[in-house]
Amino acid sequence: MLEALLNFEILRNTFYTGLIVGLLAPLLGTFIVVRRLSLISDGLSHVTLAGISFGLLMQKKYTLLMLTPFHTGIFFSVLGAIVIENLRHVYKSFQEIAIPITLSIGVGLSVVFIALADGINTDIYAYLFGSVAAVSRADLYVVLVTAVFVIIVITFLYKELFALSFDEEFATVSGIRAKIIHYLFIIMTALVIAASIRIVGVLLVSALMTLPVATAMRLAKSFKQTIIFSIIYGETSVIIGLITGYYFEIPPGGTIVIIAAILLALTLLIKKWYSAYIYRG
């Protein structure tokens, strides 16, 4: 694959994007899991699919449209994130209901837009399951800008995000502007999910945000360690998954998730064996 990376720009774009996504998805995923919002990635990914389907429809009907399905997917994802946060404020006692509401709307819109675009084609298939040859230079730049934005925000608001993740009431009493940070966090999540879809696809993006975190939580002894281990597991899954997908000529989304699941299973087994060994000793 090294020779192909040197010869084909589109493969380099995919590999670089994969490395960025392997960093961002577990990074935000750690906060998402701690907040018990793991399903939000599923909700936003299906809203993103609606945006992608809309973009494909517009491209088919209006060939001069400058926006690509990737851009419309990002727009819909951010819009869906804002809707979820507003619904969480409306249903304060049942905040989790905001996610299935948004997911259902996303699926419904996707079906309508795909039908109007005369069904599923190879383009939408690549968005569903990821592709090693779907990332353009422009897409890479969008993902790179997203990464810079997310890293800057987390760097400067780490303490606030940490406090809100573990004890929102105490954080609010302490003077943290919880509402603004909640909106900012969920918009970042939407951007990362939209960026990840090019690599892992709509149907599998949530796995990249949760499996590395679940694996890291079995080993880490602190929140920062969980973030670091999650990123290591995420990058390992993406790199091995992309290489495997390239050689077997299959969508990388599936291989990335399988590798992440194998790492989780191995970690659980090793942890269990180690605990049994210590207990016997």
C-alpha cells in the first residue's frame, strides 16, 4: 500500500483523513460516553445521511450546484445537533428522547431524498459504508479545519467540559456557562461525525466513537488516560482497517469497526485473565 500512497493522491487524502478522524472521534467519544450520550452519534449520523442524500438529489437535478453532498451533510448534521440540544431543554425530565426523535426524522428525510434521486447508487453506498477512494483534497481540508477547531476548543475549555461531563449541577453553580458549552460541544460532535462518514460510513460511525473508548476504560486509571488510550486504539483501528480494506477491496468502515471490536475483545480477555491471576496469587 505504501507504493500506492506515493502514487495516488486520493489514497493519500483518505489515509490523512483517516488519521485525523482516528484522533477526533475517540477524543470527543470519551466525553460523549461519560455523559451517557453514546446514541447521539447514531442520531446525528442519520441526519447527516439526510443531508448527503439531499446533496446528491440537488447535484442530480441542478448540476451547477457548487455544494457537494459532503457539505450538505455537514450542514444537516450541525442543524440536527442544534435540534437535539433544543429538544433536550424541552424534555428536561426525558432528555434522551431527543435522540430518537432526531434520528427518526433523519431516516425519514433520507428515504424521501434517496427515492427522489431515483434510488441508491454507488455514491450513496460509499457514504453508507465508507470508501478508500472517496476523499478529495477539498474534503481533506474541511476535515483538517474541523480538527483544528475541535482541538482548540477542547484545549481551552477542557476544565469546563470535564466538569459538565461529571457533575453538571455543580459546574453550573460554579459559574460555568453550561448552555453555551453544551451547544458548542454538540456542534463539534456533529462536525466530527460528518467528517468521519467519508471513512467509516453513516452506519458505522458511532462505533468509532464508542468502541475505542470502551476499550480504553478497561485499562485507564484517569480521565486523561482514557482519552489517550482511546486515541491510540482509534488510530490503530483506522490504520489497520484502511490497509485491510484496500487489500481486500472492501469498504473500510467494516474493517475499521471489526478491528476496533477485536481490540475490545482482546482487552477484556486479557484484563479478565490478569485479574484472575492476581486473585489467585
